[in-house]
Amino acid sequence: MLKRFRNRTEAGKILATKLTDYANRPDVLVLGLPRGGVPVAFEVAKALNAPLDVCLVRKLGVPGHKELAIGAIATSGVRVINENVVHLLRIPKQTIDRVVAMEMQELERRNRVYRGNRPLIEVKNHTIILVDDGIATGSTIRAAIATLKQQLPKELIVAVPVAPPSTCDELEAEVDKVVCVVMPEALHAIGIWYEDFEQTSDAKVCEILARHKLLVANDS
């Protein structure tokens, strides 16, 4: 049995040890996927002495079975659909459009809560380290990748504590590098790879972003 992480904080610290080549570089930007990816990204950004922000994407859940993803969307309008699931469950286009509209409202709400009037950090010509607490189907991370590619980063790295090797292999064709700590053949669910997988609240995300801002201010 592969080792489980104590919590997202420990996972982020361990993940950061695999990213030391990117420490203290002015071109590096760490982006966390809310909500669970933000505590992991905080530890990475702190260890690398890099700026931290969020990359807002939203999973599209099957109505009545929200944990099963039919795709994901991003604030940029990017839409990634898992055609295999849609075909298997015979989900009509009207249902997908309804789920997209609902989740887009949630994305806009989160953008207001997390950012307020703060502008997006510049992605173009930067080295982006995109962090989540794990990858299951990959729909959410693919929506984030598609969004970031539109903004022409210099380099795009996906960094996660846990993901199946097959998913990592697939993502390596889409980004410059994939960094993963634990790669179980049978993932089952991201949560089983953490002893503490408590849901991250909006308030916690805001508190983490504020704490990182304070760290940067104290270091400058």
C-alpha cells in the first residue's frame, strides 16, 4: 500500500520538494485549483518563494450524481466535455447546457469572493505551476490547461500529490511537465489518499490567499 498524506498541507510540502528547480525564479507563478488545490498550492508557493493565485474552473456533475464528471468549464468560456460519459449515460445537450449555466454562475460567484476587484496575474511568458490536491478523471485540470494555454505561458507544469499513471501520461502530451508524488494504478477516489480530506471552504481559500500575501509583504 502506498503512503497516504496526513492532509493537504503535508501533501503540498512533499510536492514542493519535487519542484525545487523552480525556486526563487521571477518568472514562476503558482496557481491553485479551488477549493482543495489551494492549500496544496500555498505550500508549494511558499517553498518556491513564488506568487500564488487561483485558477477558476468548475466540474460539471451528472444531475443526481454530482461526483461523476461529464466535463468542466472555466471563466474564459472553455468547455471540456467527457464524451464517453455523455454517450454512455445518454445525457442530452439541453441537460449539459443547463448544468453549464448553473456552474458558470458559481464560477462568477467564486471569482467575486476570491478576487474582489483584484486583477488576474499575468500568465503570458510566465512559467505556470498548476496545482490541485489530486486528479481523478482529469476533466477539471484539462479545462484549466486549455484556459491557461490561451494566455500563452512560457512553460506549463501540472503538479499534484496523487493521480493515476495513465492520467499523468495523457496530460504529459498537453503540458510541458507533469509532477506527481504518488501514482496508484487504482485511484478509486482522491480522498482515500488523505487521512484528513476535510472540504475546503470559501473562507479558507480567502484566508490562505491573504496569508500568502502577508508572507510576500514581510519578505519584501
